[in-house]
Amino acid sequence: MGPINYDEVEYKKGDLVRFVGYNYTPDYYEMNGDENPLGIIVAEITTIGPYITKVWMYKVYWFNTKRITETVAGHLRLVYNKHDAS
């Protein structure tokens, strides 16, 4: 997987996502992708700072474990195509 441009990654509350892997993310533990492959975005984690222009972390409810974790946007992909959703 190539580098993630976090300004191009954006999800909304209710989006169905799949955990796709790891990128270097200091200070955040990410669980094994086999444990929690599918989840739903339940909240955005907003951080205010001079260099942060977009939301890049989300709280995700994982169906397999019934847990909510903070997950980096670059570790997620939509399960469906946004253009197909009505």
C-alpha cells in the first residue's frame, strides 16, 4: 500500500468500513485486521491544531468484537462505493 494522503480520506457517521492494514501511526495501537474486519463509523475524532486541516481518526464499532476503537482513517476502506449509495 502506498502513502496515505489524509486530506483525501474522509468518512461520515454510519459508513460501513473494512480494516485493511497498518500504516506507521505513532501512539495508537491498532488491532489485528483479522479480528475486526468490518465496522461502522460512529464518530469523528476532531483535533484542533495549526497543522491539522481534516479529521483523520474515527471511532469505529467493530461487529466481531462488539468494541469501539479509535482508528486512523488510512487503515480503513469503504465496503461499498459511495456513488452506488442512494
